[in-house]
Amino acid sequence: MPRPTAAQLAYGSATVVFSTVAMILLSQTESGVGVGVIVLAALLLGLLVAVTVPMPKAARTVRSNRAAAVGESAEQGVRVPADSVRS
């Protein structure tokens, strides 16, 4: 699984904070259970936002190039000079 980018972390964190405050203010809840449900919902919403933020084009290109290079080297195998092989 790729590491999250700074933008994904920022958007996800901001979503958690702002949605938690908004939901608590709008629901006017005072119970611990209500606040817990709101916090859980805000965390899930923040995770959803962080996962759906698109990756930068450069990062996608680098990852696809790495995958292609790994695939090519795996197909070619390891080449060892004949004089270094003992019989």
C-alpha cells in the first residue's frame, strides 16, 4: 500500500476536525455516547476523504515506471558471468 501524501493527510485531518465541530454544534448533543458516535463518524469521513484525494501525476508516473522496471528485471532474470561459476 502506498504511503499517504501530505495533501491526503492534510485534507483528511481537516475533514475530521471541521466535521466533528460542525456535527457537535448542529446536533447539540451533550452525552458521551453522542459525542463518541460523532467522533467515529468524523474519523470515517476523514479516512474517506484522505483515500479519495487523487495522487499527483508525477507520483503516479514514478510508481508505474518502478513497476515496469521491476517487471522487466524479473523477466530477464539474473545474469552471472560464466567464469565466476564453479562446477
